[in-house]
Amino acid sequence: MSCFDSTQRNKIRGSELKRRFDRLERQAMSDQELAVQAISEAQQILEEYLEPTHHDNERLLDRLVEVLERPSVLVAVDRLRRGH
């Protein structure tokens, strides 16, 4: 019997998949592409927020932070700011 319930296992799997995806993302996309992708995703989240329907504002904010605080995005934006 595992010491983790299925929710915890799914979170662990999800975070591992995210790390692997971030690694592949950095290899396959330029800094500009990473930044544009993050901005596009952030715009979609903001558009969802502006819709006149009820939504979970906390979840939307979490999603926005998740997109903009991705390690690959932070590194890419830093390099772009430094002119690389």
C-alpha cells in the first residue's frame, strides 16, 4: 500500500510531467517564443476573467501566476532583458 492517496500521486505525476515539459520546452522554443506563448496564455486567462460569467477568481489568479512564473519563462525573459 502506498503512503500517498490517488490525489497526491496525481499531483506528483503532474509536477514531474511539468518538469519534463519545461525541459523540452526550453530545448524546442526560442526565448521569444516562450515569452510570446506565456503572454498569449496570460491574455486568455485575463479574457476569461473579464467575461461576465461567474468564475473562480482565485483559480484564475493561480493559473496566471503559474503561466508567468514558469522557470523556463522567467529564464527566457531574463535573457531577453539582458539582450541575449
